[in-house]
Amino acid sequence: MKKIKKEDKVFVLSGNHKGSEGIIVKVFYKKNKAIIRGINMIKRHTKPTPKQPKGGIVEKEAPIHLSNLKKIE
């Protein structure tokens, strides 16, 4: 098995985003998960903070298990 790392192009094998391709933004090796740019977007409700004075609903990527990804070369 080839090691998946940041900036690799991957293909999603299973789940809601099956068949999608994307580039890895961050890898969590201890949890065996990775975040892929633009895939598996979720909505989070946030309280007002100095960075976001209004708070509200923020869309961000959720991690996907490495077993559901295939590295594209």
C-alpha cells in the first residue's frame, strides 16, 4: 500500500461522494482519515467570535477514512 500524503490526488471509492476526485488538504495518520478539498462538505453552526463577529452557519470539509480513498498517480 502506498502512503497517502498531503497534496496527493485521490479517488473516493465509497460513501456519499463515490466517484469523486480531489486533492488532500490534511491527513490524520493516527485516526486513519484525510480531508479532501471540496468533498464531504458539512455545515457547522458557530457562535460569534472575533474572527466571525456574526457567527452563523459555516461549510467545511469533514474527514474521510483512508480505506475509502485510492491514490491517483
